Amino acid sequence: MIMKIQIINKSKHALPAYETSLSAGMDIRANISEPIVLKPLARCLVPTGLYISLPEGYEAQIRPRSGLAIKKGITVLNSPGTIDADYRGEICIILVNLSAEEFIIQDGERVAQMIIARHEQAQWEQVDVLDETERGEGGFGHTGKK
């Protein structure tokens, strides 16, 4: 299914795009006037120059790029980051350097990926007892299976 989403591109780079026909995420590029030096264990906010208008019931999820994560230790700090349908500000990416070496972010570099996802809003129904399941309250590896 293809959905049309309004976008303003104030960057000097192409619009976010799917790299292959079956990709779930679109690469997002840094839109910066000078390189950003991201020191080990430091974080930064990377502007993209992109502004979007999502339909009601949808969010944009910002996720790490696997290549940057495995090769350089760079990830999205609040992964996945959420862009709500009513947000109209610039999309900025919170990156963190989990490696022991500096990482230099260049203008136009693909720094994250964006996935458009449908979501529901919940309405709480307060009860005194929850329905029973086989798992119950077991969690955090409670089954002991390897």
C-alpha cells in the first residue's frame, strides 16, 4: 500500500527514500552546515531539514541504521523515536556514540531510518482482576528454556 504524506524539504538533499523495493524504512540524511564530531558516549541532535504532516492514526518511527550500529557503534538514543501526527517541527535525530572512537557526522550522511506505522490509541478499563493466562506473572526468562 502506498500512502501520500505531505513533506517540506528545507535541506539540500533528496527526500527520504527506500533503498530497495521491499525496504520498510527510508534513510534520513543529516542536514548540517559543518561536520559534527560525536565523541565516545556522547549524544547529539542532528537536524534533517525535513518537516512532515502525517495522517491521523499514523506515526513516523526513527530507528538506527544497522550498518552504523555494527560498524561504528552509532545508534538512535531514544530508539525508536516517535514523530506524532500533530508534530510540525523539524525532524531531528538523537544519536549516541557507543563506541570508543570519535565519529564524524558529515552533511548528507544517512544517519537513521524512518518507518511510517499505523497505531491505535488505548482507552483504559480499570478492573480488579486480570484474565488468567498460562504465563501469568512470569517474565524475564522465567521459562528457563535455552
